[in-house]
Amino acid sequence: MDASLSQSGLFTIKAGHGFAEMLVRGICARAGSAEALATWRIYLPSHRACQTIQAAFLEYMDGQPVMLPSLMPLGEGDELTEEIFDEIVSGHTQILPAEISTTQRQFMLARLIGAMRIGGKNISQKQALILAADLARLMDQMRQADITAEQLDQIIPDRFSTHWQDIVRFLDIIMRLWPELLGRLGRLDPVEKKLKIVEMLTNSWQTSPPAHPVVIAGSTGSLPSTLKMMRAVLGLPAGMVVLPGLANQIDSDDDIDAISTDSGHPQHQLFSLLEQLDMRPSQVADFCAEADTQTGSNMLQRRALWQEVFRPYRQTHLWRRSDKGQTSLSEQAVEGISLMGCRDRYHEADIIAGLMRKTLESKQKTALLVTPDRKLARGVRAALLRWGLDVEDSAGEPLGQSRTGSYLGLVAQWACTGGDAHRLLALAKHKFASGGLEMAAFNRQIRRIETAILRRTLPSAGAEAIATYLDEFDDDGRLADFYRAHILAPLQPLAEVMALPSASLSQLADAHGKSAEMLAQTDQQDEALLTLWGEADGRIAAQLLSEMALYGDDIMLKPSEYAEYFQQLAANIPVRKKWRSHPRLAILGTVEARMQSADLVILGGLNEGIWPPAPDTSPWINQEIRGALGLPDRHWRTGLSAHDFFMLAHSPNLVITRSETADEGTATASRWWQRLEAVLLATRLDRRLYSRLPADIQAGFEGLVPDAASPCQMPAPCPALSVRPRTLWATDMDVLISDPYAIYAKYILGLRPLDDVDRPADAALRGTIFHDCLATFLAAYPDGDLPDDAQGRLESIADHYFSAYASNVKITRFWRASFSQIARWFIEQETERRKYITYSLTEVKGKIDIDVDEGAVSIGAKADRLDFTADNLCHVIDYKTGTPPTKAQVTKGRATQLMIEAFIARAGAFDGQNDTGSVEIDRLEYWQLSGKEQLAGQIKDVTPTAFDPDSYFEDLTSLIRWFDNPAASYPSEPDSQNRPRFSNYRHLARVREWRRHEVGDDDK
């Protein structure tokens, strides 16, 4: 055994070799026999690394039964885990206290922070919670670096601003007070406990060195605790440390110094580790020396390429020699590498999913996506699901985005907003909501509430207001009873706590859990317990609520802040599945990808701020204080991330992707991407780099087909006469002229747009309120002189209509003031008109029948106002709060509403005209009600010059006859110059697909 070890016990497996395969091969060669192999103890970076090495052992043994070594995870990100040392702790008389939970620690720190004042202002509970999470991470770093309160005392001097001095003093208090608080609880910090366990383990190795081999493999030694373990292992008789991807061929002092000062270099952490071990890279032996001698020229060229790309910043000037041909790089360096720039993250996700799916066409081949961009990972997973490929993201998803987490978040949001319409529907339509009923029955009632009550402008949209609207709905109170019994009643526990001026987090969390369970209950007893808490996300959510209720007694919140508080906690808790979702495809984070390999490796999200990650910033500490305390540089994660990328970039079949835009902004290419482009350009290998998609994937995602694509035809359905509408409205006629397809969709297909939920106060509502006020006034005073206080009476009517929207400041202040201007102008106009108008009709309906071959077609209208004179003349008036049609549009038949109302009035067919009979049309007018102080209203006469009603009526008849022909179709926007300003059916007609070159506003 000793003969097979290097003098130091320190080894490396070079980049380009499968780390897991080479580690297993080297261990088996050194073990010699299956019996000896079982005695080995191997410490690996993570649980996933243990699974990978276990699979590598089984593959190496070719299925033969064998006792594997003990595989123990150090923990994610080189943090020591507790469970791997159970056997060591059990052998000691010292009993360690239990560690404090992450949630309890965050709450305790938040209470301490909440007592601070920053900038003379108090800190909210939500801000304190965010700061507490950052402070906990900083305390862990300081504890791992063995920084004491005394060291904080020494860095307070005047070179820091008052702000930073205050923060450092606070940190000093925390560092001194925190151990005392933990002592009272009988708990240890998680890091403190792990450090104690490491100390116990290393002490046991020193007092009783194990005879069996002990190996630490795959760790970069980035934490002091890991470094301490490495020192102890290297001091054992059969101890070995196997470093990942160390460039042990570098021995120049200049090169070593350049890398040691470049914190973003892939080798920086490894060289720092060697410096602390007082060793040089050349003293580290290859763990499988024979494997390196068998390395092909392609891999040697690949290593040379990436070493050139990752030159320390002090040596990048040497790229100039590459431009002069002074380089050993050849085309082999870029064989198997594809570099793909994508439009955006969605495009990138589709391309990656296509490449992964294509891999499955070859038997036994595997594909691996590695990215720190979780949004991209979710996008790839969604794209793969379209093909029925369920590939979980191994980095997990935040609890707040899981099924149970999102449901709990909706419950909290409903309560914090008072149960408004939007939150009500979002919660009630969640798959967990059932309200004690069978789910289908519950959903049917929710849809009825939505269509009957919620899809309109609601003067007030709180929970009780919605109940009142349901009471007024004419269905014998059935919907109101359902709403109170199956929605409000289950949510009552949380609603009661929300009604308090302040509440403890314990009260809120307890009520939150109860209400969530009651609303999730179906008609089957206790089914909600399994639905909510049965899966992994449910168990984690239940633990979070339990800890909030247990430790939140001292945290007082405004109930309205609770939803954000809960979401903040849930956003930082990952939910991971315990099993691999697909045998040949995987989506991994950078930590999970260590030691992984595949036939196709895709490195995605190569943008600055993602890969490498943004610098480590903290509200508690700046760069100067970091340096004074001896903490790692704030760019320390860049070097570790670069090492992960460096190891994976040696995969034989490699695809590197990035998106040009991300999060609605232009993205900057990763510095590694830019370095690679610079090196390839200098070596003239840029044209040799493959950057195109396979033809089939390109065709699928870019729409490229062998034949030139031609736009589809304009839709022009031609339905049977029996289904064509026999009743139309005046407002339909303009649409029938400009967009017949919309009439087809509305009347023949029966497609009617739904109003928005709790529709905002828009121009349509403004017009409706103004119309109602004027119509009510005219109905009260249809003829004769106006009363002396006419404006006051009109204002009183307006007060009645506006009072329904008392909670909307926009309506009650701005619109109400605008209407007062209109009222003044309107009374002035009305006073003058009463001198020659005998009476007025307002908001009256009428219709006229047009005889065609297949029978009469009725055209109906509702007139805003009809004024009649003593000599049997009629003025047709329409109120407009927006811009009315012009006289030219009316004359050309592009705005037909007033014209059709004129036809109906001339025939005496409006309600209330029975006594007067037919009349002559004198004027067509739009009254533009702007409400401006200088021009509150304006009367616009749009009567066509030489107005001939009979001629216009004949044109209308011709239009009706045209569409009463079985051969006539309903085309979509046949005249691009006369398109409707707005259309509810443009997306249905897919206008973008057949008229993209003519119009660019089809989304309106």
C-alpha cells in the first residue's frame, strides 16, 4: 500500500479525464482485493457525488457483487454534513448540543436587527428578515475563518465612515452576544457544531490513526474546516487527498504568482490550498498516471485551449503571440465544441431541449445541462415536457414556487389584500382549493361567481363587498351561501387574525395553516392532509409553518405584511426530489455537476452575473472590512465557478450557449465566452468552431423548411344561411364593413370577450357614468323649461352615481371634478335648446326591419338622445367622452351608428315615438364631453352635406343583402386601410400570419 502512495499523499485527476471513473480505477488498483476495498473510507463533496462514485464502482465491477467503500458526503459547497460523522460522535463521551434551526436563527437575528435604526429610521420586519439571512451567512463565514469579537474591535478606527462604524459595532455586539443566546437555548450554530465534529474527528485520527485508507476526493479546500481535514488526512499512514483538475504541470514562479493573485482563475483556489500546505503544483502526482500517458492529442489540444483562455489577467498580453502564429493550438482544440448565441432565454431553452432530445435518438447516449441559471433550467424542463420528457432540475425549486408553497402564498395574499377579486380567483382556481366539496362542484360554482359578479368594474372588491354583490344577484342566494360557507368560512381563522391591528408571527402562521387545510378539504374526510403535506414540498412547507408558529411569538407584524414575510422565507428554501427523474438526461446546478460526465455536456447561461455569478455583496460588510478581517475577497465565488466550468469544458462533446437578452434587457456575454472568442480570433480558429444547430433542430425551431414558406390565406369563412344572424345592432354595422370576420366570430361562433376581473376604471366606465347622469336628468325633465337650480339637481344625480365608487380616488376626485365642468356646460346648452325643442327621448331602444330574399333582418339601436321640434324634425345625438367620428367618416359610410338611428327615428320605431309617428331628420350630432376647464363640451354636427336618407338606407340594404347570399364570406379586415382601431378577434383570425408585412399593431 505504502509503495503505491506518493510521498505527500496529495494527488490530482486532470481535467479531461472522467473524475469518477479515474478515482474508482485508482482506488481499485491500490486496494488490490475486494476485501481490502471494503475498508476504505472516502469523503466526497456532496450526496450526488457519492451517488456518482457508487455508480462508477458498480460499472467498473461490471455488475459483480462487491462490498463498496464507505462513501461520505462533506456537504453541498464543501460544507461539512453532520450525519456522516454519527459513528465518530457515538464513540466519544462528549455530547454535543443540537444545532439551532435555520428558521429559528433567522428569527432571533431579525429581532436583534429590528432594534436597530439605520439612517435614523426604524427597520421593518420584512427588511429585518432579509438582513438576518445575510447576517447569518456572514456569521458563518466569520466563524469558519475563526474571526473573534476582539478582531472586530481593531477595525473600527476612523478610516471607516460613521455608517460602517455603526454596523461594525453592531456586529461586535452580535459576535459577543450570540454565543450567550445560544447557550441559554442549549443549542449550537450549524457551522459551530460541524467545526466541533471536525475537531473531534481530526483529534481521533491523531490519537488513534486508522489503519484503513482515508481519502478526501473532489474538494477544492475552499473552507478552513475542509482544509483542516485535509491536513489531518495527509498526516495519516494511508491518507490521500485527490484534487480535481489541478494543473500540476505549471511550475514557473511567474505563472504560480500570476494565478495566485487572480481570484477569478480556475486554479486560484487550488494554488491557494497548495500554498497553505507548503507545496508546489509539480509536487502533486497524478492519481492515475497511466491514464494521462494515454491521453489523446485531441484532449491535449483541448487542455491547451482552455489554459490559454483562462490565462491570468496579468498574462493576457501573451495572446498577441497567438496572432502571429506563435501557438501550438490546432484545429483539434475546437473539435467537438459548439458555441451558440441565442435571441433570448426562451430561444436558448428550446435549443438546449432540442439537443437533449436528439441525444436520445442514439441508444445509451446521455446528455447533461449544467447551468447556474435556474430560470433557464425551468425553461428547458418545460420545453422537454412538450415531448413527454420529465427531467427535474436537481438544484430544486424554491418552496414558494412549488405546488404547496404557491397555494400557501395565495392564501396569505388573499387575506392580506382583504379578499379582493383577483386574489379570490387565483386562490379558488388553484388545484388544491375545494372548500369541503367535491372539486368539480366547487369549480363550477367558482366559474359562476366569476362570470356573474367578478368580471366587471367593482366599486369595492373586498371579501365582504363581494358577498354583498352576491346577495344582490338574482339566484335565490345560492351563490352567496356557497361563497360564505365554502370560501369565507374555511378562511375565517386567518381573516380573524388579519383583523387585528398587529399580530405575532406565531398567531399568523397557525391561522395560515388552519385556513389552508380547511380550504383544501374535499368531500372526503382528511383528504386535505395528504394533498397538502404528503409530498416533499408539503413536508417542507409544514416544517416552515411549524417553526414560524413555534419561534415567532416575539415577532409582531402588521397583518398586511404577512404575505410578503412568508414569501420571503419560502423563496430561500429549496425543494428537491430524492430520485433522478430521467435515466439518460439531467439538468444540474454547478455544485451538483461536480464529478458528473455525459456524452453531451451543455453549459448554458454564459452571461455575466449568472456564470460567473455576481460578486458576493453584503449590507453588513464592505471590501475593506473583508480584507481587514481576513475574509475571502468578494469575488471568491468567481474562482470556484470558473473551476467548475473549466472541468466541464473538457468534455469531448461540448455545447456552450448564452442568450443575448435576459430579464427584458440586453445581457453581457460571460467573460469566459469573450475570452474564448478572443483566443479563437487570435489563433484564427474562429471559423473552425462549429456554431450551427443540427439541420433537423434548426428546421423545428426556426421554421426552416426545404421549400420557401408562403403566408397563409386571409380567413374568410362562409357559413350556411341558416346560422347567419337575423338581428344586428347599429354598432355592429361599422364592424360588418371593416371586419366581417368579427361578426362571424361574435354571432355565429358565439364568442364574446369577457370583461377583465375587477375591471379597472377605464374610458368605457367613464363614458357609462357620464351617460347615466345625463340620461337620468333628461328622463326627469324631458320637456319644458329647466328648473332654476338645474345644475344643482344634475350635480345631485351625479353624486348618486359617483357614490357607488367612493373607494376609487380616480373616479371620485378627477372624474367627478371633470363632470362638474360638463354639467355647467350641459345646462347652458340645454337652456338654449329648450327654446325650440319640444321634448327629448333618452336611452331609448328601437329597431328597423330590412326585407331581403331570405326574410327580414332586424337592425336595432339604443339612442343616447333624440330631440324633437314642434315642426316634426328630429336631432339624433350621441354623447362621446372620447374622440367622435368625423363628418367625412359619416358621409363615407365608415361611421354608421347615427345614420341607422336616424332611419329608425324617421320610421317612428323608437320607444316613446308611438304618438309622433314618422319624422324628418334634421341633424346628426356628436356631443364631445371632454370635461376640460376651458372646453368642457363641444357639439359637432356631422350631418352629411345634401343629406339623402333614402340613398343611405339603400346602401344599408345592399350591405345586408350582400351577406344574405350563401356565397358571401366573412373575411377578416379585407381593407387594410379601413381596419377597426380595436378588435377582440384579431388574434383568432391570426392576422400576423397573413398580413405581417402590412401592419405592425395586431396586438392591439
